[in-house]
Amino acid sequence: QATEQRPPAHRYLDVVGAAKSFKGTVVMDNMNFRVAKGELVSLLGPSGCGKTTLLRIIAGLLEADTGDIILGGRNVSSLPAHKRNISVVFQNYALFPHLTVAENVAFGLRARGMSKSDVKAPVAEALALVRMDTFADRPVSALSGGQQQRVAVARALVVSPDLLLLDEPFSALDRKLRETMQIELKALLRSRGITAIFVTHDQEEAMGVSDRIAVMNSGRIEQFADPSTLYAQPASPFVMDFVGLSTRLTGHVIAQADGIATVKTHVGKVRANSQLVVGTPVQVGVRPELITPDPSTEMNQIKVQLDDVMTLGSKTVLHGVTTGADKFLCELPGIRTGYARGETVTWGWAVADTLIHEVPA
Ligand code: ATP
């Protein structure tokens, strides 16, 4: 009796050594990317870094030059898109405008040969999931952007996909609606245990919806980690810049003692928890919410001229400029008063909060 070969749960989706060139230009080289069952993962990166290319290769909409796509233990590399049991939600929803909401959602099931009467129950269930059941008989052309997005999600889920891929699914929605949809969709995917990959260039969206985020740069994954690790321990200057705001100063290590490196920058010394040795060229940074306008003596300190005060309600953001024209942000919770533009002040942050990376000299 043959035993079923079940893949380990942590390699439910396994992209192995995928490469892709367009007309001789390499856009992806030896991509390895692994997703666990039930995980919600984001591909995050600037325009042109290869997010959509990777998504399309997984979906089977684009053929990789080399490499394999393993899904649930099955090598789907040579299967056409419609045989992979992967659903894709596109940025523009790609609904059929002349069909009703219910007909759009039924489309995939009908294409699989299900009868009109058999699709009724699953379509109704999928529409109820996205709270669009009362719209079943409307033409999709009469729906708002958020409603169309929900229909697109229902259409993607009704076929019980092994994997759901979403290419910038919220980018056409306004900010408030986008946030609502992110929360709703995340809850929906979690409750059904669906494995999903979101493509986005919006870091807040990626942080909000994902268990893990793959930060991409020029066709490579720079770091693949959970949101808090990415933010607190970015693996490279690129990740530090792309995920969250921070100020960067360049310099080199001038002292090393007990795992604390002292870095000389053009606006003073900055200490960091690091084993990097004397002479190493580095970049140091700090997150705005970790800067305090009332530093203690053991903190790193920096003199800035207060350039702007932005009262945003939930937070107040102070803008400071160093003598070297570096811009520092200091983010304080709530509404703060008593800061006057033009005054020179000393800000600080804990040594342990300094982000540090070696950079090419
Ligand atoms: P965006 O956020 O702008 O959608 P992306 O990260 O999804 O960008 P891709 O669309 O994957 O990036 O593109 C990666 C690179 O491959 C880009 O340099 C792009 O110009 C190139 N590229 C993508 N598709 C093609 C194609 N069909 N022919 C030639 N070059 C392509």
C-alpha cells in the first residue's frame, strides 16, 4: 500500500531556484521562497523589484526559465495556471462587467463543469463570507470599488484554492476603506486557514496583514521575517529604509568594548550594540519613536535645530536638523505642546536602540 507523501507543514509552498530573464535582462535569479500552510505572507518592495513576477510564476501565469514550484507536496511547475488550484485576486479585480455578482462568483465553478443548480449553494456561501449576499443579482458594473473587491475575493475563494495570491488588492481603494478591507480579509483568511501571498509596496499594509514579510530588492529577497523582527532588526540598510522611517548617519567604528561599538559620524559619536571591529565602515540609524527629547546621560545624544512640529492627533512629530543637514524625526505619542521652531535642542536614544549595518567602504 502506497503511503501518501505529506510535505512538512513549513514547506507547503516551496519555490526552488526560480530564475527569470526578459530579453536577456535578469529580473530574478535563483529565487528560493518557502511558505507554511495557513501563513499570510507579503512580498514587499519598490516598483520593479520583481514582486509581480514572482507571483505570476507561482500562479503559472508566467513561466520561469528554471526552478520548481512545489505546492502541497506536488510539483506544479509544468501545470498550466488553471490546473494549479491557485486563485489570484488582481489589482483591478478583473471582474466580468456584463455579468451579475453571482455569475461572476459562479464562473470558476461553472468552468469546472458544475451545473447551474449545484453552484448556487457555494456561491451564496462565498458571497455571505464577504457580506455581499444581498447584491447577488446586481451587475458588477453598478458596484463601488470596495464592493467589487469583495466580489473578487468571493470569486477567488469559492473554488477552495490551495493558495490565494493577491496582487495589490487594495490599491484602488481609499485609505479608510483599505484599512477596513485589510482587517476583514485577514480575519476571513485566518478563520478558513487559507494560505495567502499579498503583493504590496505599502509597508504598513504588509505589516498589518502578514505573519511574515519578504522584503524584495532587485529580484532578490533581502529579508524574510515577521513584522516585528523586520522593524526592530532589519538585516540590511535597504530593509531599514524600506520598513519604517529612520535617520541614517554614516561613519566608521572607532572603538570596540564589550560588544559596544562607538561610531564616529560627522555630527558626533554614536554607540551601538555590535561586535563590529575598529575601522569598519557603517551606517547607523534610529527609529523616530525611540528618540526622546529628554535624554539621560548614558544615551546617545545629538544636537538638532527644531525645524517643524507636526501635530497629527495620535502623535506629534518633531523635525530636527543637525549641523550636517541630517534630518531626524522624534515621534511622541499624543498631542504635545511647548516645542518652538528654531530652538536648538539635544535629543537622545538608548544605545540598544541604535540600528547598525556594515556598509561597503
Ligand atoms: P510594481 O510594484 O511596479 O508592480 P514589481 O515589483 O511587481 O513592480 P515586476 O512587475 O515583477 O516588479 O517587474 C520586475 C522587473 O521585470 C522590472 O524591471 C520590469 O520592468 C521587468 N518586467 C516585468 N515584466 C516584463 C515583461 N513582460 N517584459 C520585459 N520586462 C518585464
